[in-house]
Amino acid sequence: MYKFIFILFLFSGSLAAQIVEPETTDTLQVEILPDIFEKLALVEDNGGKVEIKENAPVNELTRIHIQQNRQQKTAAGYRIQIFSGSSYDYTVERLQQMKTDFETEFPDIPVYLNYFDPDFKIRAGNFRSRLECIPVLKRIRSKYPACYPVKTDIPIQDLKKLSQPQTEETEELEEESSSDPNQIF
């Protein structure tokens, strides 16, 4: 009997929470992306048609997988670590100067100053694979011989910068939405 009353109590609280309406109305824009299976089923202008012979549960799992991938904010990738030092030994101004020196030497390579407790790390580049970073690593080693590639999570916006040409409008939008919690500058 007590379990029934407890469950009823919890259920009634959730109903009351759903009934309360907010005082202000927020507008939410939802981007509806086309379903891949519906898009493939359409007949193209040239008469081509794709027919997929799968059952519904497999299609549903594929949709769930696509949705989860769209929600990810980072992807596994590589950056070249140029410097790592303790926060006790180096000031932020000195680290910022090291970062600025790298930017003047290699203006085409993005560089990041991150803090991973208790160390500061200066890393450069945004690469999808270790193989991709080798030519840049060879260039950087002429000035920084102790640098090496490091596997890290890279924000999706930084990887998109590599594959898409930039316009002033997209650069401004990406700068506003950039939110790497470990990035200092």
C-alpha cells in the first residue's frame, strides 16, 4: 500500500510540473533535416533510384546513430604539442608570448594554449589523423625539435574550418560559438 501511495505521489508531482505553463514564451527554431532513407527513395532527375532492402529496426538504429552523431561537439583528432609546462613554473604572459612567437613563425597553422590541471600545453593544428599531421610536424620540427603529435578531442567547428572555405560571415559565427572549456586564449 505504501509503495502505491509513494508512486502516486511521484506521478502526481510530475503531472503538476507538466501543467505549469511558463510566463514567457521562448521561440525555438528546429532544423528538420531530411531522412536519409526517404531521400534515397526519391527518384532522381536522371531516373536513378536506390532501393534498400532492410527491415525497420535496422533503419531505426541507423536514424538513432545519425542523431547521436549530430549531437556530438568534438571528434577524435590530432594536434602537435609544442610545449608543456607546469602552472607553477610559467606565467600566463610568458605562455601567451610563446604562443604569439609560434603564430608569427607559422601564421597558417592555428595554435591553442590550453590548461590541463596542473599543466599548460601549447598545441598546434587540427588534424583528423596522425598521417595528416606528418608534413606539418616536419615543418614545425625545424624550429621546435621536441614537438610531437598528440591524440586529443577537437571541436567540430575547428575540423570544419579545414574542409570548408571561410567567409567573413562564417568566421564571425564560429568565433561566437567557440566554447572549448580548456582553451584559455
